[in-house]
Amino acid sequence: MEYAGLRDYRDLDRLTPQDDIFKRLKSALKNVSVITRIPRGMTRGRRIKELILRAGSYEFDKDGQQTTVQVRRAPSACADRASC
């Protein structure tokens, strides 16, 4: 957030591909290696190939079904369970 000069992660949702901040982030993150932990205690390294705006809405095929990656709110952030 500091690198991009943004105050809040929600500011990322307002970015467009034409924004200088988006272009700087895309350039800075390209080919950065990220290590993730997957089930059974294994780790997996991947390089960032592309920066996708609103990636939570990005649909992809997993085991023959369309799915997305969504950000879930913590239960404490919900006013009532119906809004979570």
C-alpha cells in the first residue's frame, strides 16, 4: 500500500488499467516469486505473470466447473449473519 501511495486496500478497487499506480504495481510485481502452502504441508512456488483488476470476479475452470476467487469478510465485520 505504501509503495502505491494508497491509504486503504479498498482504493485498489477504484484503479483502472490506465492509472499510473496500476502500471507501477504491474511492473513491480511482474515475475515476483510467491510461495504458497498447499494441503499436505507442501509448498509451491509460482511467479506472478499478470496483475488482474478485480481478480475476485475473475472466473476460471476448476475440475470442469466455473468458479471465482472471492474475498470473504471476517464474521466480526458483519452487522448480521445474513449480510456475510
